[in-house]
Amino acid sequence: MFNIKDVALLMALPNESQGLFEKENISVHYTGIGKVNAALTAMDVIHKTRCKVIINLGTAGSGKFNTHDLIEVSSFVQRDMDITPLGFKIGETPFDPIPGVIDLIPYFPELPHGVCSTGDNFETGTSKLPADLVDMEGYAIAKVCRKMGVQMISLKYITDGANHNAHNDWAANLIPGSQRLLEYFKKMVAFS
């Protein structure tokens, strides 16, 4: 278990917490949508809080896992980095020392684990990169954590099938998602 003083909690939007974390006096840093916003917020939070661990909680779509599953992300890839005409692999940033696949250290052995594809689009089809779930912020947070030497744990509640109805399913499943994410946050963090 981590001491609350060593942890910073990042979520994309207040919609994902539904105010439940704030009702428990848990500080949430909201990144906003997309990789640039997520990276800027992660860097700012690490500098201001001097945290040792970033816990990233949020929602995701998946064609593999079922709606309402809670998944621990085992690695992140970025689906919208495509420099293949110059001979690079999809997801690989040219001349960057940080790899296109960022692996995380698992925390919850009882949860299913999956590869999360991050991109600046609301994915509703098949990704160019093999992945089990999709989001819009995770890879950027993982990259900042890797660069700054901060541990990252990421849990994603599956709200939709990353298909044509994803936008409706996402909104309909936010409340049960926030409840489950709060439950698992409390399993990771000691508040005294």
C-alpha cells in the first residue's frame, strides 16, 4: 500500500470521478482530454507534489474486454504516431529514447491486464496497433512518468466497446465506473 503523501491521482475529466473522490476528500488532478493536456498536467503534478507514484484512473473502450470490466494496464502504446513512410514502426517516435511501448509494473494480480492504445481520437474501430483497450491520455502520462522516474499504476473501467455506439455507452456507464475506481483506489492508498 502507498502512503497518500507519496501518491498523485490523475483522471481525464470530472465526469470520470462523478464527484465521488472529492466527497471522500481525495485530491484529483484532472488532465483534460488528449495526450498534450495529459503530459502537461502529469509534468506539472510531479513537479508540484514530488509524488513517487502516479495513479491514473479512468474509462476506456475495448473490443476485447466486456463493458463493466476493470482492467489494470500492463503497457501503453500510442496509436496515432505513424511515421511509417520514413521506415519507423507505428507507435514509435523517431529518435526518442523512450520506447513506443511503455510497460508498467502490475499491482493487482487478481485483475485482468491489458495493453492500452492511446491516441488523440475517440476510437470507434480497429486500431493499427494491437491493443486490448483504448484511451486518450495514458501513454502520455506513462511517458512523463518514465522520464521523471515516477512509478505509474493505471486502472481503466471499460465503459464501451470502442464501436459506433461508444459515445452513448461511455456516458451511461460513468457512475458504476467511478464507484469501482474509487473502491480500488482505496485498496492502493493508506490515508493516515
